[in-house]
Amino acid sequence: MSSTIHIVGFAGSLRKDSYNKSLLQLARHVALAEENVEFEIIDLDNIPLFNQDLENDPPAAVRIFKEKLGNADAILITVPEYNYSFSGVLKNAIDWASRPLATSPLPGKLTAIMGAGGRVGTARAQLHLRQVFTYLDVKVITKPEVLILNAWEKFDSEGNLTNEKDRQQIETLIEVLIRQARERENISQ
């Protein structure tokens, strides 16, 4: 029997009814259907603005956030797109998690990203986030890319994704994330 895989997920949006928070809930549901998988959702609401003066002694919310990322076998981030990039909320969380480098939980961390947005989904935001993660040495899963285009047409009034093709892509991404996390776990044992 394999050990339990612990996934931590968060949305780069603070909006209560965001499509990306709904995607995160769906991904959690898919992941928990797998054997020996835990999926914890973190809110970024309490993460203060990054202040380099505090990076060596960060606020409690930041310490908890970094600890949860460090204890995770894998991370899943749902990425909204604003002005051709990912949100300031997400950038702020990444800045805290990446500093100082000596205590950052990000280098080498297995991570999957997906997002729901407008006419191109969140393609530009995901590309920009991948660029940042390349610099931070984060191991990002590249396929499948989950880009929910015209999200307002694909979610019902309760926030459920109704498009079957998109749901299947999410299932595939979660399967890949879990499989790669298990492979990494087996290698390290």
C-alpha cells in the first residue's frame, strides 16, 4: 500500500464566488476519489502584502502558508487572469513563499496549474506564472493544460462546471499530478 499523497491547493482570487475557487473545489473532489490522497485548500485572504523587512520573521499567516506548502507532496493553483497576467494576490503569495530562498518551500516542488477565464481562458496568466516558476525552480506539470475559456458560459449558478470536456481535462491533470507525486515518493524511499 502506498503512502498518502498530500496536495495543497489555492486559488489566486479573493472573490467568494470566483470560477477559479469553483475549479479548486472540483479538483479537490476528483483528487479525493483516489485512494490515499488528501487535499487541503488554503485561502490567501490573510496573507499580508509582502514586506522585505519582515521576510526573515514573517507574520504568522505567512509562516503557516509556507509550512503547508513545505509539507505538501504537490501543489495545485487555480489561476485567474488580469491584464494579461496572473493576479497580484497570487504574486504576493509567491513572493512570500519564495523569500528568503534558504527557507523557501518552492524549489523542486511538484505543481500543477489551471484556470478559468475569458476568451483565451487563462493562457497568458499561466504562461507568465510558468515563467516565474522556472526562475524559482518549481517543477510545473506541463500537460494537460487546463484553460477554461468563456467561463461564464461553462458554470451553472451554483458554481458547478458543466462542460464535460473541461471536466475530463481536470480529471486528467489531477491523475497526472497524483501519479507524479507517487513516483517522487517512491524514488525518495
